[in-house]
Amino acid sequence: MDFERRIADIYQNCRNPDEIKASFERLQLDLSSEINEAMVKTRQILLENFDEEVQDKLRVRAEDSRSARNRFERMLMDLTRAELGGCADFDDDGFTLYRLPSPAGGKVAGGEGGPDADIPLGRYELPRRSGEAHLYRIHHPLAQWVTQQAKSRKLDSAKLVFDYDAYGTRVSTLEPYRGKAGWLTCKLLEVVALGNQEEQHLLVAAITTDGDVLAEEDPEKLLRLPATTRAAGLFNDAGNAALAADVENRRTQLLREINQRNLGYFEQEVQKLDAWADDLKLGLEQEIKEIDREIKEVRRTAATSPTLEEKLSWQKKQRELEGKRSKLRRELFLRQDEVEAERNDLISQLEAQLQQQVDERTLFTIEWELR
């Protein structure tokens, strides 16, 4: 009420825009401490109570919370922490690399096992906050080695105990599964989409020991939580069947989405071909009509020519125009044949896509528990 009264006083007592502006600046200055306190409280409520995806969409400033880093950056940093082990010191903003990992961890394809010796030691940040730090991104040679090292590792069966509280950010869809356990599998699907575009998709499925299926992206969210490893238990037949059924459902949904995208691509390409064909046809037909008009004019002129020489000259002109018209008609047919050939090629690609086999490989299967 006091705030509203002060605004009313400003508009009643101020006589020009400069006075109004100055009065509002004084009001903002008087309320600055209250405004700042309200902003801090609001941001704290956001971090403590809003779901992780909501925080990402609202783009909370990174300096206010480590959890504000976007999901892919967090995943890269978590992976780097796991792979570099005792070779670096990590903090909220990045890490300091003080020695390169030994190749003893196993060779990677096309490399010597360890990262390139030319990779500089020192400070790495994501995003970079200081001028001295190296900008750490997925395409950085060190990040490339880290991801390749992780992808090439063979993963045995294990039990992972996930710690929800240690994640530090609310993931509301996982809260109903706290205190429960189950099984999770991750598969790599390689698909050749229309236009010979190769795609790779991670398919993650999980169920509880009670037979409840974790819906949508919940299995992937589960894998983002900090976890400790335990010895794997038994994977019973009922759990195996239920997990396989969910995997098949997800696989079917993924392939359906790819086919829908292929259908959109096909329709777009067909529309381009039809538009191209229409433009060619319209342009050539206009030229042919113009030549027909010229031929009629030449015929009339030749019919009224007073001498044999003039009549012969106009007949030659008519012959030239008719030859040009015939050439344009042949070109029209050729262009239509080209359009038809491209359409047939596009249809063949679509048929091949519908008949292709999808390569599928199991990356790992684990037993899980969420605390």
C-alpha cells in the first residue's frame, strides 16, 4: 500500500517528465535493498524447489549456482572428472590439469592410449571465466580423448546406488522412485536416415523390481545422478522380459519418429521437384508461345511479299523459328524426364530406408537403486 501511495504521489505532484523520472529514481534507490533481498530469495527458491529442466530454461546465472551450467556441459565435466582421475583438481568452474593420463588405461582407436602430448597442462574452464584458462569444449583434443576413452571401454554388469540428494538439483519425476531398485539397460542404435545421413541414438530403458517402467527420459535422468558401485545381483527372467519389452517400445517409437522425419524430408524434396518442374515448364511454354506468335507473323508477312526474293527470305525465317520451337519442345521433354528420374531416385531411397536393418548394440545393463 505504501508503494502504491508513493507512485500516486509522484504522478499527482510532478509537473514534467524530468521530475517524474527523478522521483522514480529516488524511489528505486530507497527500495534497492528490499529489491535485492527479494531477488536473492526468489533465486534461492528457484534453485531449491524448481525442477532441473525449469532451471535450464530460465537460464539462472552461472555465477550464482554450479547447477546452472547447462546439461551437456555438466555431462562433459562429469565425464572428464571420471576419466582424468587423479590427474586434475576440479572445482565449480572447471579443473586444473597437472599431468597427462597414462596410456595404461587402455588404447583408443587410432591413438596410443593416452592423450596427445601436445595438450597443454594448466587451467581449463567451461565456460571460460579468466583469460589465462583454456576454453574447454567437446571439440577440444583433451575432451575428444576423454569421450573416446569412455566410449571404447567395455562395461561389465554392476549395481549402481544413486544418491538423489548429492545431485543438488531437483528432478521431480525421479522422486517417486526413491527407495526403489530395478534394472536399466543402455543400447546404441545406428540408423541410416533418408539422404544417406547416418544417425546414432542412445536408447535407455529402466524398470523397477515391482515391474514399473520408468517413463520418457527418466532412465537418462537417473544416470545423471552421482552413484557408487556395488556387486551386481541376479537379473531374473521377469525383469529381463519387462525390460526387453520397454526397450522394444522405445525402439519402435524412435524408428517411428525417424520415419516421420524422413516423410517430411521426402515431401519437402517432392515439393521442390514439382516447383522446379513447374518453373521449367512454364518458362519453356512461354518461349514456345512467343515463337508461335512470331511464326504466325512471319507467315502473314510472307503471304503478302511482292517479290520471290522477299517471300524466300521470310520462308527461311519461318524455318529457323520452327527449328527453334522444335528444340525447345525437345528440351521441355528432357527436363521433364530429368525431374521424373530424380523423383524415382527419391522414391528408391525411401523404399531402401523402409527395408533397412537397424544396427543395435548393448552398451551396458546394470542393477540400480535410488536413495
